[in-house]
Amino acid sequence: MSGGCVLRHRAEEIASQVQLNRSQLYARALETFLDGQGEDPVTDHHAAAARIVDLVGPRR
């Protein structure tokens, strides 16, 4: 399975878990990423990752 197919499949699984469609999940992920773009990119990326884990739970 190619990387894009794996990503799409994983996104569908997560979207189902949090009761969103895949487009809504992508929109939230992009919003979280863009919100994390600040003056300290390392801290901002860690904070964005933490928000995503809070939304979808830890990877199993």
C-alpha cells in the first residue's frame, strides 16, 4: 500500500473515531498546524501534536 493510501486509510479510521468526515478531520488538522506557526516552531509543533493527540487519542 502506498504512503498516500495508508494516510487516507488512517485518516478515515480517525475521522470515524471522532465522528467527523475525512474533510473535516483534514480541516481541523490544518487549522491546528497553522495555529502552531509562531515564533518558536519546535514548541509550537509539540503543542500542535499534543492537541491532535487530545482530539484523536494516542496512536495504537
